[in-house]
Amino acid sequence: MEDNIILIGPPGVGKSTVGVLLAKALSKPFVDTDIIIQAVAGRRLQDILDTQGVEAFRRIEEECILNLGVSNYVIATGGSVVYSPKAMVHLKSSGITVYLSLSCDVLLDRIEANLDTRGVVLPSAQSFEEMYEERRPLYRRCADVEVDCTGLNHEQVVMRIAAALGYEI
């Protein structure tokens, strides 16, 4: 297969970690769109959110995605990419979109300690739980495949994605 594999899902689900492992297992290059955003902006995601706000961050994210022109990659996206229909159309035109899902409680356990510093696109009036409920239908609508990560370690998630996409590892 020569298509990109695009990982989407909420903050803390493991898109970046699983993406690196999946790319290694499938002998594909890997790119993390959050790292591209940081490189283009010249600062951390949280700094962009703190100084420019959520809407500016989303514009920067969309621009970075629209300028992404890779093939046969594993791509880890930021959790908020699904707010941009243009970005999702661009991504989906180059590959298959895999939604990594987990319960809100598990995600909160994973990221609660650094929620305020990890660059989560969360409007000030919105709780993590509200953001989760708002985004879940967006992830499902944008996904070609959903992989439930409940109770799985990163290697098991990689195996489940590969199997769902017809790869033998």
C-alpha cells in the first residue's frame, strides 16, 4: 500500500507514540503535525494557545496540514484537526484515516498532570469532558477505521491498526 495512514483522536490517546511504532513496523516515514506546527511557529503549542488563542492556533494548524504533501507516511495529527473540514479533506485525499479511541476517564488519567502545558486546544469555558463529547462524533465522521485502544498497550494498538488495514507485521 502506498497511501498515508493518518491517526486521529483525542489528546492522550497515543497518536504520536503509536505513530512512530506503526511507521517502524511498516517501514514508512513518520510525521507528527504538532511538531510541524511548533517548527513553523517557532514555539511550543501551549505558547501559541496562551499568546494567540484557540482560533489562531486552529488557523495555523489548518495551514500546516494544507501544506503537508507526503505520501506513504504515517501521520499523527493534533486532536483538534477534526475542526477543520479543509484539513480533513486534504488528509483523507492522501490516505486512510484511523481514529484511535479511548474513554474520557482513561484519557484524563493519562494527561491530567500536564493538561495545562501540553497544548490541548481547549477553550477556557470548556472542560476536557465537554471537549471529548464534542469531538467524538467528529472523529467518527472523519474516520475510515476506528480502533478501540481500551486495555491495549502501544504495541497491541499497532498490531490492531495493521490488522484492520490489511498489513502483515
